[in-house]
Amino acid sequence: MLDISPAEWTAILLSLRVAVIATLVATPFGIALAWLLARREFWGKSVLDALVHLPLVLPPVVTGYLLLLTFGRRGLVGGFLADHLGIVFAFRWTGAALACGLMAFPLLVRPMRLSIEAIDRRLEQAAETLGATPFKVFFTVTLPLALPGVLAGMVLGFAKAIGEFGATITFVSNIPGETQTISSAIYSLIQTPDGDAAAGRLVIVSIVLALGALIAAEWFARRATARLHGN
Amino acid sequence: MLRVDIEKQLGEFSLSAAFASEGRVIGLFGASGAGKTSLVNMIAGLLRPDRGTIVIDGETVDDSVAGIHVPTWRRRIGYVFQDARLFPHLNVAQNLDYGRRMNRLAPDPAQHKRVIELLDIGALQGRRPGKLSGGERQRVALGRALLSRPRLLLLDEPLGALDEGRKLEILPYLVRLRDEANVPMVYVSHDAAELRQLATQIVMLKHGRVTSFGGVKVLT
């Protein structure tokens, strides 16, 4: 099997930690936004929609640089958080999670939004006639029916987060043990003489993780269809 | 029991209806497109009238002048839709229990048993809606509405999606419901024969207007 060195394990585990935290923190925001975009009409909706998708089309280095300006030590938000709450993003793994979460957000929101849009609104009306407040309708009908889509979004977001490179390295650099994820470790290794074997091992790990995520997302999508048909 | 006096503009279509009824089963009769479903949706609170009042059991649930519009979930109505609309992620027992849970009503095993026997749905409890026939689905939908203990039951063409055989299967249950369940009903149909069997009073709708009102003889 793969003979993974301790340094490589460090990068793999850090990537997993960053991607898990990024996905878990982004999920509630993703669900709220997906619901808003799927179910509500409001002024500025198309602008919000574009903003959500922006990290997908913006050069990652631009996103990373903007994060540095905003959440860096001397940034507007970063300075406030560091001084008042002791939360520091710059050059920390938490910053990597922030960058990955932001970059993964469009991919995370999309399946959630599609699955909410696919739910028959008349089921939500039926719930209302049975005495459910809009809040209860969401938690007893909308969310359970959208659950496979929510999970698919989480898996895709996770897959994106674990492979994110450009925004992360721009924002938090490439510090082994702190901010060096699988991607930035591969980047360092291929610039090092004799780094090819180690880079190759990490490449295989990346491919396995990404493929696994795609298969899982596909499986959840199938579950969604079965769920909506009540079988 | 039910007093309606409303106006509503829906695109090109204008609906204007006024009637008051103490009948046990108010039959809302008219061709498709006459405004029956819109009117029932207004009674349910799913649509808000542009002008007018709706009073259910003495409570004003809509009054455009006073700015009253009681939301659907607080109207304590039961609504049986043409397409049943059972929750696909819940089994039959959970569907039946939904209204009781949402209204935070104490379990009432006697009522539960009575409704399940009345509709003959005891054997379906563990099944998912996808595994039910059209007639079974409609019976479960009736049970679900009844078990939320509504003060008014709205039935919008509950037999509309069923073939003749299935209709004859469900009709006796509806007759029993009328005679035993003690819940006033608004029954929407375009089928005069169906209403003659069930309704005690008829409101006839044509192009968004009430054209006649009275006993079942107005159907002839």
C-alpha cells in the first residue's frame, strides 16, 4: 500500500480538519440561503445569487487576497475579531477553513437549493392547514424532504474544500503543520528535488477523496428522488 | 356556521361570492374554472380576499376593513385536496398523527380508533404513501384532516382523481363521515350526482358568481 510519511499524514489530517470544519460551519448558512433563493422573492435576489456564485468564477488568488484584506490582522473585520474576541484567521488553520468554506459555498448551496425547489409547495400548504406554523413546516416537511440534497451539498462542499488551493495559500500561506493542506503540500513537493514520490502519494489520496465524495453525492441524489415519491 | 362575503381579482378572473350557511354539508357546485377552489382556498386562508369577510363558527377569520387575516395554521380547518398530498417521507400512521402533533393536542385514543375504523385504514398504518392506491390515499387524507380536530372540513373534489370504481368505494365513507363525524363540511364538486348524495345545501358558482343557493333541489 501507500507508504505515507508522518509529514504527509500531517497535511492529510489538517486538510480533513479544515474541510470538515468549513463544511459544518457553512451548512446552516447554506441551508438558509438555499431556502431564501428557492422560496422567497425579494429585492436584490439576483445580486445575492451572483454574490454566492462569485467565488466560483473569481480567480482564487483574488478571493484569497480579499480575505487577507478583510480578515488579516490589520483588516477591518480581522482586526476587530482579534482585538475583541481573540479570533485570528491570518496564517492559522482557521483561516484555511474560512477560505475553503467560502470557496466551497457555491457548490454546497446549489444541490440544497435544487432539492428545496423540487419540493411540491402544496405539501407545505397541506401542513399549514393541519396547524403547522411556517417554522414547523420548514422543520417537519421542507427540511426532511430536502435532506438528501442537503447531504449532497455538504459532500460536494467538503470535496471542494479539501482540494482548495489558490485562496488558501494566498490568505494563510503554506506553513507545515498549521496551514499546509494536501494541495499546498503537493505544490511544495513538486518544486522540491526528489519530491515526486511523496507528491504522487498525496495525488492518489486526493483522487480517492474526490471520487468518494462524487459517488456519495450521486447516491444522496438518488435517495432524494425516492424520498419525494414516498417509496 | 360559515359566512362568506368576498371579492377577489385573480388575473383576468374576478370572483365575487356571498352566502351564509348553517348546513351540515355545503355543496359548492360549478364547472371547472368557476372559482370553486379559489373560494375554498380563501376559506382555508391560503388566499387572501381583496375585500370582504369570512366567518367560521362565529370567529371572523378575514375582514378586509378591520385588517383581519387569520393565518391558515390558526384557522383549525381540515382540508382534503383532490391529490391527497400525503407527506411522502412519513408513513400512514405518522401522516395521521401530524395534525395532532402540530396543534399540540393530547392523544385521544378513542377518537383515533373511531376515525381509523370509520375509514377502514387500520391495515395501512406502517405503509408509505407511495405504496397506497389512489382510494387508500384519499381515505388516509380524510383521516389526517379529521384527526387534527377541525371545526370545519373542506373537501376539494376529493373523488376527482379517482376512476368510477374507486369513487363508489369512497362515497359510502363520506356518507358515514357526514352522519357520524359531526364536523361541518364544505364539499366542492362539479358532479351533481355526488352532491345530491352528500350535500344538505348547495352554493352554485358560475364564472366567479353565485348563481343560486338553497337545498339540493337547485341542482335540477
